[in-house]
Amino acid sequence: MTPLMFWRREKGTRAKGIAPSALRSQPSALSAHRPDTRAPSRGVPPEILRQVRLIELRTRGLVNSLFTGEYRSVFKGQGMEFAEVREYQAGDEVRSIDWNVTARMRRPYVKRYIEERELTVMLAVDLSGSERFGTRRRFKSEIASELAAVLAMSAIRNNDRVGALLFTDHVEHVLRPRKGRKHALRLIRDLLVYEPEGSGTDIAGTSDYLIKMLPHKSIIFLVSDFLSEDIERPLKLLAQRHDLVAVSVEDPSEHHLPDLGVVRLVDPETGHTISVDTSDAAVRAQFDQSTTDDLEKRRHLLRRLAIDEIPISTDAGIIEPLLRFFRSRETRSRRR
């Protein structure tokens, strides 16, 4: 499902918005050409480097003050590795006593283990035409990049590997998972400077690429507005192999059609245009109902597939949605 995200009056003035979701376009096939795994550009403008540094400072503060504990408690390692034995202290778990060492030393000793993390976090970010839209404080692509930066810094802070996959109607750019601050800064830079070739959305092809690319179970954040057809099967297959989290990016104006008279709607992903009389109350009501139904359908699908969702909006920040996600997951894991 592709929205028509720009409108202009028949008289010629132009404004931004979205048209009824009943106006659909056919999904594009995954491009056969090989994704670009190189840096998006050789010469990065100084203003971009300053922006990367600013984002790093802001996200590092958020990670250190808010998300480090939540991230680590939610995304646990694959197991525990023996580290050492030490003398028993009051409060230690009795079941961790090493009886062989205790017998030799004639004092109680306990085994200490450390968590084997070695986690891989993959950020799959939608760069389609519908993401370059926003009527409030920022574009959808901008808030998506900010959230991806926070997740990348959280992963690096916990010594996990993090990578990125940027996609439209084909996989555009791949940054394979690695560790380290320098790698995280390159990831943020790529999110800011990469100019996509395509404009459509192919979640099915992207999911297939991720399944083939990641041989071991990974944590995948799929950042998109999910305005694509036939996403149930690819999401189901991806969630069966990996820990999939859907980050849905929205703008408030996508849910309500304003009264602007007769407007010409232009689909940013297909270029298709159509004229609509937005002064007609029935048309606006039908639009509102259609977008509400689509939203409920998607959320029902994610719940049925047991895929967690982080809804973020251009008129709000990312802190509260992320904290709700972390706390909800932690609460649910404690009940198991």
C-alpha cells in the first residue's frame, strides 16, 4: 500500500499531505543488482560531519542515562561463560558453590559466570518516497534516523555488533555488523547522507535478503511506515529466524484529510496522480475510516505474529516509545 503523500490545489499552490489508502500501487520487485556496500560518498560535507557529532553527543547522553540498563536486560546474551571462583560472600547463591574447590580450601567458594553476549543488531531502514514526508517537527526519515542512532549507540555501548541495511524497492546499501564507536559513527553518517535510487517499498525482498545475509539469530529493527502490500509472509519468515522488532514511523496528517478543496494528489513512490475534492465531508470520512482500518489491520497482524512494535511519530520524541518497549519486554520476560 503506497500513500499519495503530496497534494496541491488545482489553482497551483502546493502543500503536503496524504491521500486515501484505498489508492494503492503495485509492489516493486527486488532489484537484481548488487547492493552498494561502500561508503555512500567519498567527500562528506563538513556540515554532515558536525551533524554526526551532534547526534553522537545527544544519543550517547540518552544511552548512558536511560537506555543502557534497559537494553541489556531486554536483549540478553546467548548463554553464560565460566569466569572464576571466589570465596563465598554473604548473599551468594548457595547453588553456585564449587564443592571441589571448597573441599580443597576448607572454605566455601562459589563459581562466577559472565554473560556471553556476542549479539548482532541489524537496523533495516526504509528510505522510500513515503519516508521523505512530515508536517510537524521533522520528516519521517529524520526521526527514523534518530531512533536508529540511539539503537546503534546502545548496541556499541554493550559491546554488541551493529549493522545497517537501507532499502527502497530494492536493497540500496548494506553496512555489515561490526563493533566499535568508529563503526557506529559511520552508520549514523550513512543514514544521513545516503541518497536512495529507488522510491518504492519492498519489505518482502528486504526480508529475504536479511534471512540470507544473517546466518545466526540476530536482533532486527525494521524501521518503516509499512506502506507495502503482502507483508505477512515475509514478516512471519523473518520473525521465525530472528528477534524481529517493527518500528512503525508515522505522521499525524496521514490519518486525517484536511479540507483544502480540490487537490491533485501525487504519489511519491510511483508518480501516480489523482484529483480529489477534499471539501466533500464524505470523502474525508471515508479517508479517515480507511486509514484507521489499515492501522488496526497492521497492528493486529504484528500481534498475531508475536512481533513487538515501537510506534514513533514525527510530532513526538523517541524516548517514551523506546522506554515503553524496553519496560514492556522486561515485564513480559519476568512472567515467563
